[in-house]
Amino acid sequence: MALAFRDNLAVLVVVALLSTAYIMPLLTKIRRFRVAEYFAVAMLGLALSGGIYLAREILLHGTFTYAVGGWPAPWGIELSLDAVSGFFLITIGVVATPIMLYASVDLIKEVGSRSRAAWFLTLFLLLVAALCGLAVTGDLFNIYVMVEVATIASCAIVAARNDATSVEATFKYLMLATIGSGFVLLGIGFLFVLTGNLNMNFIAQELSMSWQKYPTALWVCLSFFMVGFGVKSALFPLHVWLPDAHSTAIAPSSAMLSSLAIKGYIIALLKVFYVAVGAKIITRLPITDILTLLGMVAIIAGALFALAQDELKRRLAFSTISQVGYIFLGIGLGNIHGLTGTFMHILSHATTKALLFLAAGAMIKHTGKSRISEMAGVGAAMPVTVGAFAVGSLSMIGIPLFSGFVSKWQLLLGSLANGNYLAVLVLVGGSLLAAAYLLPVLRMAFFERPLQKPVVANVSYVQLAALLFLVVVIISVGVVPDGVLQLASEAATALLGLEVLP
Amino acid sequence: MSVGVALVLASIVITTIGAIWVAAIPGEAKTQRHCIVVGAALVSAAMVWYLLYLGLGSGTYPAFRVGIASLSLDLTLDPLGLTYGILASTLWVFASIYSVGYMEHDTKQRQYFTFFLVSAGITLGIAFSGNLFTFYLFYELLTFATYPLVVHSGTKDALEAGRKYIRYSLVGASFILAAIVMLWTLTGGVLDFSSIPAALATASSGQLRILFFLFLIGFGVKAAIMPLHGWLPSAMVAPTPVSALLHAVAVVNAGVFGVLRTVYSVFGVDLVKSLSVRPILLVLCSVTIILGSLIALKQDVLKRRLAYSTISQLAYILLGAFILHPLALAGAMLHMIFHSTLKIVLFFAAGIVAEETGYLKVSELGGTGRILPVTMGSFGIISLGMIGMLPLSGFWSKYYLMRGSLAADAWILLVVLLLSGLLNALYFIPITVSAFTGTSDLKPRRKTKALLFMLVPTVIIAAFGVIFGLYPGLTLPLVDAVVAQFFSL
Amino acid sequence: MGEFWSRILQNYPYVFALALFAIGIYTILTHSNLFKKVIGINIMEGSIYILFIAAGNVRGGVAPILDMTDTTLTYVHPLPQALMLTGIVVSVSVTALSLALIMKLYRFYGTVDAKEIMRIRTEVRANGARIS
Amino acid sequence: MYWSTVLILVPFLGAALVSRFRSLRSQALLGIAVGAVGLLASFMNFLAQRSGTVLLWKLNSLGLFEPAFRLDGLSALFSLFTAFVWLASGIYMYTYMQHEERSVSFYVFYFLTLGAVQGVFLAGNFVTLLVFFEIMTVTSFFWVIHRNDRESLRAGYFYLFLGIVAGLCIAGAIAILLASGVTLDVGVAATLVANKATLGWAVLLFVLGFGIKAGMVPVHIWLPMAHPVAPTPGSALLSGILIKAGAYGLLRTGQLVQWGLGDLVPWLGTLIVIIGVATMLLGVAFALLQGNAKRLLAYHSVSQMGYIILGIGTALVLRGHGVDGVAGAIFHSLNHALFKSALFLGVGVVYLGTGELDLYKLGGLWKKYPMTAICMLIAAFGITGTPGLNGFISKSLLHHSAIEVALSGNPLMVWAERLFNLVGVGTTASFVKLIGLTFLGKQKTELRKGAGETPFVAGSMAILAVAMLIIGTQPNLIVNLFIAPATIGAGVTELGHLSTMKFFEGSAIRDMIVTLLIGFAFFGLGMKTHLFHYKPPKWLSLEAVGQQFVRLYVCAEGSVSKMYQSLSTTIALSGRRQYKRMIVMNRRLDFEGGGIFTVLSFSNLNSNAFLILTVLAVLVLYYFVKYVLGV
């Protein structure tokens, strides 16, 4: 019985979220708005616990598949649950729940009207459902569908504020993302043409036998994937939409997009590269080198751009570009440490960036100041919020005891395992630059003397609880990362097709 | 967990708890906060002293271990760490008493005392860290915990200085991180101090040299070796107890301690000798000693002069460490102890003068000795100790350094040490003399409670300067243990 | 005719699809009218449908409805067709969303020309105000 | 060893107590009492070691620093005459301090220095010696700056810094000794030496360190500056006693190298002889040129220390046969302490009365201050070496040793003997000048009221004068009683003819009288030709050389630091400039567009889409170029 429940749980998570999403407007019509919000939070919490349960099962019993509708692969859609899925499900749950909690406090005020708020909830849950779908799916076309759902949902979330800048940013995001989707779809088409399959495990089998017959076609196909997912996950220099979109959205949207939406595409990319095409083929093609290179460039360039920003949310948005560089660097390294680092960074960046955006949102909202140079004295007005921001900053810089260090350490080891000393330099330099663009915020907030007395701001306890939850996650992952780290290295092992690490 | 284990952990935790408690107390309850700060420092120091009583005979033993990302957080107790721990925690008690007086009229006391206590715990963490990763962790945290103390006044200068401090420190720390990663690959994941030297034996000397200089540059920032010293004089905008404690004892000595760890625990004497980098290091230290003193001569702001003096004196310790001779190491350890106890008095005295008269520059100090005789008297006597005159403690460390350099056939160092003593005299003596001979229109003021809080620790530590001068043997058991730890005699 | 050309001719749907894709991209790139951009995206996606359907097609195959009596029948691959139906749905929704956004933009800026919007925005930003 | 403890601790106790005494009189009485106790204690000490026993006393301490004390003939003698002169000065101060400000401060440091000096003489190892040596330097520094004006501060700095250098040198020497395995005990000859050169360095540092304190050329420059500016008792003790600490150290250094016996440091004797002669000559030459009484006396201190150094040097050259040199040096230390302090005290009396130290403005004071005049005359006769007074005896001994050295045939040493006589001439001339200009002739200045010879002043000088007379008339008694044990204590084993020496030999007396006469003649000549007003050019003085060095350093340091400053500023500025440029560029890319940025503008949807295609094209092209075409 337990097994059956486990088997169904994977699809249940996605379906439950999807259906809840559409109930939301209805729920807000007939009950108090708060109820809908708490219902959403509860659903996300359930998703989180489902994810944890699944991850535990995967760790205990190994990977398993679920044929949707009882149609076995290759005809039906197959959900394949491995450590990657488990890891990403947990990440989604851990990050989305507090974001939703945070958003629930003053959502109507933020987005303008009650009905818009209801639709926001729908979109939010849709986005989460799509991301969960990306995590569990084992089918290429399913990936495409989930990617599209996620894209449309996140575009709409950006536009939630309904002012010119955000609509414009949304349009730009939508256009570029659609081009990206086009490339992804093209890539899927190529793979289908090459192998006649859409199930990733079958594709992998086909390709391992026949890829040397048409390496160029495979290369073009992978290039399509890289560009397509690169646009969506803001890989430098394809990140151009991101700063506008992430900085104009409301705080929970920014947090959601920067921390999770991007990671969903990265997971998809990982699945395509390492599951569908396979680690053996990928590492023989120069694509990993290119990914490493782009990752390094992204780390430095993103940080430099971030350094030049005065608007807090824009700075954080550019910081995302830099941090995505870390993740791609890890993917490019293609060894166990590098991929473990990638997974750890997916988690740590998700929690950290969510924390930063939420805290920044609270700071901006309660003081009315969006520029860093105006933020003098904010720290005294809202110590807990800015304190949480400080924890996020330290984690982002990669100070030990915070989750950021764990991932960067793995990436460092991965780089050294490949003998890539330049990457070591870039990783360390990226940390320094992160310090350079994040610490001034703290300096302004805590230590600079304000010109006039700042507004005394009372952040609601629910929002503080959301922030503190993330803080606790960051610190506990930083201090006792053993369990998560094991899961991450399982995931990396699964992708690389190696034996499980001792 | 044995008693020792519990104590090591508790001495760190207690300050942290104290800090949280202090942070939780509302702004008005001054007395309560002061009691907690002094109490926490005192209890923590007492624990460390009890560790000395317990642990020295039984040598090194691991105390506490938690894994982090295939690294482990490892606290151990060894003579070198214990020396540093005792030094820091004891002086912390005095500095916190002094702070109570010094910060009397400050409006941001809560912030100050919170970070003051946090830094205490972190410093002990550095002292008791059992592997390089733990060391790096506390080392990095120390930067962040002390940054708020540096920029405490919130003035433009302070923020600029803080910026400089954090830049230097983070760059230094990243060098250390790179070094640790490199070490990791060279040793295959061994970071424990006790087992690194053996694991490093297979590495080529070229790699080892790179590794050594990575460490040296990293720790050299906090130890203020000459081209890397820029942050220290600017950081003097901090409140005086901070300057005294952090920039004469905790932070700079953390750097020095790092170098000692690098030379003796990571590489080991034999390996460093075989790298034949000693001449470069000795020249570097000598240059720092002389140049630091020469620059100090020119400084008019008292605390800046003291800062450059610190730079020069820290190089003594490093010099002793780099000579790679038991006597010189003993000298280095003695100088670490004595310099800290002496320099903190000088800073305290400078702080009292600044608080009571508002004078910050040497050229203004004329006549201050008349209204603050005890303060300036302590300053004068202790500055003689910095010069290395008997019967003050500073002599003994220099004496051991001289013996060490002679024993290692490094003649020229003797000249450097003697010359630097003279330069010390040149920049310290005029301060005291002008304080007692100069004229000023200052009126003696009534002794306030705040002054008393500042004066008592100053005088007590100054008395230790004399007591250690007369009975240098008091410190010998510790120093001997350190020497025995690294040299098989 | 060389072998190359014969292969091109045999696979003309693919060539056609790629050409369409290029045209779509070109439209997106060169037209500053936002509607035309949306149309360009639709063309681009349309090309991909053709690619898929062509890939699933088998010359002389019939619709994949099982006929137990005749075992010589070849069927076209049914999967791409099913998938493309989904793709079309996705594309429609994207189009709907972008059209809605264009409407909003028109409401804010009074134009649907991207260059014009950029100019207005630059001017307003330069003045330090916010568009509402 | 009770008495040694008393000797060191009672003065410290006095320092602690003196601020409790409100009236000047009670303070002065305390001073006299401490002096008397000191004299008693040192006398008891002297008796304790008379039988030839060397008393050692070590405080058991924790390891490093073991305070050790030693009482042998040498230390007992030095301690004794120190206490004696101290008592005299204490009596003198009863009157003097009524005219000096801040008496408490002076008394505190007076007592501290007394204790420290006794500590130096009684120290049993070099570390203990150094402890007291440093204390002595610091506390006596406050005598020098007591006046608290520009001149005294300047002099004080010179005094203190050179004192500190001396201390550092000794510390360095101690380190070397220990490193080369030589014992640190005072009064023990070094035997086991692994490395002769090592020992040589240590000895050189000792010579430099103690030499600074002893006013040795060329590191004597502090002495003529510091001694005159101190209050009179301070000057008297500085010149009379404190520089003897240097001499004492040199004697002990000589003992350390076995007076040249073991051939440990062969060049040492020659070096010290040369230094000694130079010191004698330079001191007397500059003394002749002085118009200020105290400066004149100070330069004479330099000159007379030269005698002592010469004595030590000859002993070293003679390799253990130089008993005359050692004995002469010890004897001259004793004598110089007596007459130089008497002279300073006398000049102090004159200064109290007239407020004037310039010799050319004084005159005819013998009627007002008869006692002073007599005592100073006796002292002057003593210092010039007139037969019948103490200086004659010690100078005879030193002359003996100089002759002995000269007989060794070394031309350098022959010149030493010749110059010895020349210095005698100069000394005579300058003291004729001092006494003559002060007491004879016409009275030129008004006297202050109430500043006359009190019994205390007169008494203090009188006991010194009596002591000089006794020594001068009973030389053999003194030699047997004091000098011979001290010489043994200094490590000379065979005393030879010392105990039975005939001092009043005709030739010696004749020589001395001739010297005196020439001195008188030279004085007349000098006064006629205004030779004594000659001012040597500035650049000739060591101070000027030092100043040039300082100037050079300041110049070089300035330019270097300016370069460093500008370099660091440039780096910082350029960093800031690049940062600003980056921000501007970023703004352009972000919002503004224009120029090349129109294409790249991130707000431009078209170009963004184009960017994506470009990346794709680059990827594909890269592959083609690299793998398909195989470039």
C-alpha cells in the first residue's frame, strides 16, 4: 500500500497543485480572501512534505517510474522519479511555501484589486505545479509543456502589478521566452527525428548506440537546447530580459522567479543533457567547455553589472545572473563535485535569493526607498528584516556556516578536480564581487547615519516568520548539510550514471 | 564529552549567548547590559583558564566535531591555541570593563556590546580550531563581527575605514580559501592540523611554495605585514577599546596566529626549512619592523602612531616564527603575549586622554600628564616596555628573539632588533615627556565613575607589564609547551 | 542532379519548416510593430509543427487506426500529431497573453510601436518620473 | 647581604615616602638620612668583603630572570664612594632645594636613581645590572629635564635616547653572550668560548653600551648637554657618580675578557686605548673653549673619563700585567667622583648667589664665598694632579701604566703617553681659568639676597675636600685599604708592587709640577690671544653630522612616502574612475541608448532577439570550425 501511495504521489503533487490553482478564484469569491491564501500555503506545504517523502523513498528504494494513465513508455507519458526530482521538489517546497506565506499578508494591496489577487494565486500555484512537473517528468514533450506553462505563468506574475514598466518588461520577457521555447521545441523535434522517441530513457538508449553517425545534427540540437533554456534561465549573455522583469515585479514574484522559475529550466536542461543525451556523450562534446566558459563569464559580468546598480532590486536581479553562472559552471564541469555543487547551489541560491528579494521588498515597501544610496538608517528601523537580509548576503558571498559556502566549496572542488584553476579564481573572485555588491547595502542600512529619521516600520509577524523560516533553512543547510548534500550527490550520481558514492 | 571538551565549547557558546542576551535587552537597561558583558567575558575567561589548568599536561586532544560539506567543524586544544585563547579571553575581560566606562555616553551601546561579545566568542573559536576549515570559518566570521565595531561612530571616515578593512580582509580570506582548496587537493582532503604535514610530504616544492605564499598573503593581511597593512591605521577611527582589543590583540593576532599555524601546524618546521623561503620572509619582516617604526615617527595622531607601532611589533612575532628556531619561537610567543598586554595599555591610555581631554594628537598632549598622572604614567612606563627596557616584559621577548636569531646565525636581525628598539624610543618617549613637561590650560577635572572604569583595567594590565618583566618565568610553562609541541627537543 | 539535391527534395517539408522558422525569426527581429512580432512568433511555431508532423509521417502510411485484418498497412507515427495539438494550444495561449499585453501597452503608451515605446520610456526615465 | 638590600631598598622607600613630607626642610632631612643610611650600609658591606670573600646572593625566581647580587672589592668600593658623595650632595641639597622649584619631583627621582646606581654596582649578573642600568637612565633623565625649558628638554632627549641605545647595546651583548654559551655572571671571566668572533661582538656592544654612559668619544655628545642643565646636585651626581656606572661596566667587561690574558679579544686593548686618548684630548680641548662654568666641568668629565678608559685600555694591552692601569682606573673613578662633585657643588653655590654661570661675567667672589673658594681650589688641584692631592696619585698610576705601554714599543702607545702629558697641561689651564675668573679679580655681578654659604653647603663641600686631602696625603693607606681589594675584585690576580708603591717620587712630582707650570703659561697665553673664545665651526661637531643625517633621512623619507602616496592615490582613483565608467556604461546599456549602444541596448527587443540568434550562430559556427573543418 505504501508503495502504491508513493507511486501515485508524484503525479498527485502536480495534479493537486494544478487543480488548486483553478479553484482559487472560485474560493476567493465564496469565502474570505485569507482562507484562499492559507489554502494555497497549505497546498504548498503539502507539496513540500510530499517532496520530502518522495525524496526519502528515492533515497531508500532507488528511482522509480510512473506511467501516466497506465500507458507504458514509449507511448505514454512517463514520470521518472530519481534523486534529481526529489531534490528539486524539496527545493520548490522549501522556497515556495515561505514566499506564499509572505505574499499572503498584503497581496491585494500589492497587486491592486481582489480579483487580480485571486488570479495571482492561481498563477503562482500554476507556476509551482509546472515546476513540480518539470521535476518529476521523464518525457521530453512533457518538459516542453511544463516549460510553457511555467513561462506563461511567470510572465503573467510579472505583470501582476499592472503598471507600464512591468507590462513592458513582461512583454519583453514573453517575446524572448517564446523564442526560447521555439528553440527548445526545435531541439525536441531534432531529437525526435534522430531517435524517434520522446521518452528520455529511450532517447538515451538510442543515442548511445547511434550518436556517432550524426554528431553535427546532435550538436545543432544541443545548441538549440542550450540557447532555448539559456534564454529562459538567464544564462549570460541571454539574460537581457531578466533585470527588467525581476526588478519590476512585486516582491514575492521577484523572489519566486529568481529563486525557482529559473531553476526549473535549469533542471530541464540538466535532464535533457544528462538524462536524454547522457553524460558520456555530453562530456565528449565541447558543449561542457562552452557552458563552463559562459558560466565563468556570467559570474564576473553579472556581478560587475550588479555592482553598477543603485536600485536594490535591480542589483539583486543582476546578482541572480551572476549566481546562475555558478550553476552553469557546475553543469559544465561535468564531474561529481561539480554537479553536486550545481544542485547545492540550486538549493542555496533559491533560498538565499528568495530571502533577499523578500527582505528587500519589505525594506522598499515600508520605507518607500528603492535605491541603495537612500537606505541609510533602514537597519535601525527594521532590524529583523535587514538582519535577515544580512544573513542572505553572507550566504550569497559564501561565508562558511551559511548554505552558500557549501555549494561554492563543492564547485571549487569540482574545478580543481578538472584542473581548472581559472575557475577557482573566478569562483573566489565572484565571491569577492558578491561581497562588493551586497555589503554596501548592509553598510548603508546599518551603519550610515540617516539624513532624516527613517519611518518606523512594523513588518507583519507573518512576513517575518517567512523570512526567519528561510534564514533557518540557510543556516541549517550551512551548518549541517549532510542530508541535503547526500541527496545532491545522489542526484549528481544519477545524472552521471555512476555508482553511488560511498 | 569530557570536562575539557565541554569547556572549550562552553567558552565559545557562553559569549554568544551573552551577545544574544545583550541584543535582547532594551536600550535603557545599561547596568544590566554591562553586567552581562563583563560577566560573560569573565566566565569565558575563567573557563579558558581552567582549561589551562586541565589540559596542558595531556597535550593535544580533539574536542568537538561537526561535519560541514565534507569538511568538519573541529575544535581542539593545543598549547599554541590555548596561549592565544588565554591571552584574548583575559584581555577581553579588561577591555569590557574599560568599554563600560568608555561607552558611557554612547547612544548605540546595544549594537556595540553585542558585537563586542560576539567577537570574543569568535576569537576563541580561532584559538581552538582544530583544522584549517574551522580556522577559516572563524577567521572569516571575525571580519564580519568586528566590522560593526570599526564603523561604530558612523562617520564618513569610519565608514571609509570600514570599507577598507572589509576589502582587505575579504581579499585576504579569499587567498586563504584558495590555499585551503589547494591544500585539499594536495593532501586529498586532509585539513586537520595534526595530520597535514605528513599528508603534504608528497607534494612538489613548487606547489608547496605557492601554497605557502597563498597562506602568507591571506594571513598577512590581518597580521599587517608591510605591503598589506593599509587597513590597520585607518581602522583606528574605531572606539578605543576596539582599537585596543582588536587591533592590538584579537584581530591582528589572529593573523599572526594564522601565520604561526601555517608555518608550524600546516607545513611543519622541516618542510618550511626545505622550501628555502626563509630569507625572503625574514627580509619582509625586517623591512616591516623598520619601516613601520619610521612611519610611526611621523604620525601625529596618537592612535595612528600606535597603529604603526603595532605593525612593526607584529613583525617581531612573525620574525620569531620565521627564524624556525626553538628560542625564536619562544620569543615570538612571548612577544605575542607581552606585546598584547603592553599595547592594550597604551591604547587604553590614549583612549582615556581622548575621552577626558578630547586631545587626539601627540602635539596636543603637552600637559596632559598633569591632569591624568596615572594614565600618562602608565603610558610612559609601558612605552618603555615597548622599547624593550628592563624591568618590563617587552625586554624578554626581544631578548629571546635575539638569542633565537643568533642561534640561527642570522646576525643582521640583531641589528634590526636593536635599531627598532631605538626607533621605538624615538616615537614613544616624546609623548610621555611632553605630557609631563608641556604646559597647557587644562584644568584638572573631577574623577568620574567612567574614568574609574577605564583607569582600573589600564593600571592592572600595566602592572602585569611590570610583573611579567620581573617574573618572565610566569609565562614560561605555556611558551615551553608551545615550543615542545613543534620542536622535538 | 546530385545526391544532395535529391535529399533536399525528398525532405522538402523540413526545408520548408526551416525556411518558415527563419521567416518567423526575421519578422520578430525586423518589425517594430508589436502585433507583427506576435505574428512572427506564430509563424515560427507553425514551422515547428510542420517539422514534427513531417517527422511522424510515413510515405504511404495511413492514419493509425488499427485494422486487425490487414497486417500490411503502414501507419504514420501518431505521437507527433497528438503532441502538436498540445503545441497549438500552447501557442494560442501565448498569443492570447501577448495580445492582452499589447492592449495594456497601448493603453499606457498610446502606441503599439516598440521604438516609439522605447523613446517615450527613455524620455520619461530621463525626467526621473514613473509611467503609470 | 642585609646591607645590600638596605642599600637598594631604602632609597626606593625614600622615593615612596618623600611626597608625604610637606616642608622642604623635612624633605632635605629625609635626603640626608637616606644618604647616611646608605653610607652606613655600604660601609658595612665594605667591611663584609674586606677579608677577600666574594659574597654572592641569588634570588630564586621563575626561570628567566634571576636577580643576582655580588659583593666584591670593586663593587664595594664603587658603592662606598657613591654613598659618600650622595651623602655630601644630600647635605648640600638642604640649602639648595630652597631655591629650586618642584622639590618633591626632584627628590623622588634622586632617591630612585640612588637605589638604581647602587643596584648597578651590586648586580651579580648582567641582566640584573641591566635592570638597574635602565632604571637609572630613566630616573636620572628627570634630573636633566627638571628645568623644563627648551634647552633642558633637548638635552634630556639626547640623554635618554643615548641611554636607551646603551641599554639596547647591553641587551644585545647579553643575548650574544648567552647564545655563545658564556656565563652572564658579573665578575666571572669568560673561559669557554666556542666562537671568538661571537664574543668579540658581545664585547664590542658592551664597550659601546657602557661607553655611552661613560661619555666615551664619539658617543659623548649627550654629556656636555645634559650635565649642565640639571640642577646642581643633579649635575654633581651625574658627573660624579652616574658616568662611573659606565666605567664600572667597562671594568667588568675587562674582567670578562680576563684583561686580555686569554687573548679572547685581541684588538680590544688597542681600541680602548685609542678611544681613551681621544676622549681625554677632545674633552679637554672643548673644555678650554667653554665660557660656561658647568659646561666646562662637563667637558672635563669627558676628559677625565678618558683617563679611566685609557687605564682600562692599557691594562688590556698589557695582557694581565696592567695592574697599574686597572688600579689607576679604579682610583681615578673614586677621585673623579670626589673632586668633580665638589667642583659642581661649588659652581652651584656661585650660581645660587649670582644667577650666573658665564665665567667672563664672574669674578672676585672669594671674599663672599671663602669656604667655597677653598674647597674648589682643593678640588681643582686634585683634578689637575697636583702632588699632595688625590688626583696626583691616580694619575701617577695611570701614567705608570701609560709608560709601561709605551715601553712596549708600539708607536701608537708611545703617542698615548705623550698626549697624556699634553692633556694635563690643558686641564691645568682650564682650571686656572675656572678658579681665576670666578674667585679672583673684580666682582662683576650683584649678589642675590639670602644666598650665601650656609653651613650645609660649606659642610658638604668640606667633607669632600677633606676626603681628597686624606687620599692625597695617605696614598698607600688608601691603596691598601680600598684600591687593592677592588683591583683584585676586578679580576687582576697579581698585584705586584701596587701595595708598596712609592708615589711621591721625585721624578713624578717634577713631571707634574712642570705640567702645572706649562698649564699656567698656556692659560696666560690663551687669555692674551683670545684663544678660549674660539668657536669651532658647526660642521665639526658630531651633533651637526647627526643633524645632516636626520635631514637626509627626512628628505629621502619624504620623497619616498610622497611617491608611495601618489601611487596609492592613483591606484585608488583609477579604480574609482573605472567603477564610475562602468556605471555610466551600464546606464547607457540600460536605458538611454544612443550611438553604438542602440544596437546593444537591453531595452531594445529586436537587438535582444538578435543576440539570441547570434549566440546560436556562434555555437554552431564554433562547432563547424573546430570539429567539422578541423581547424
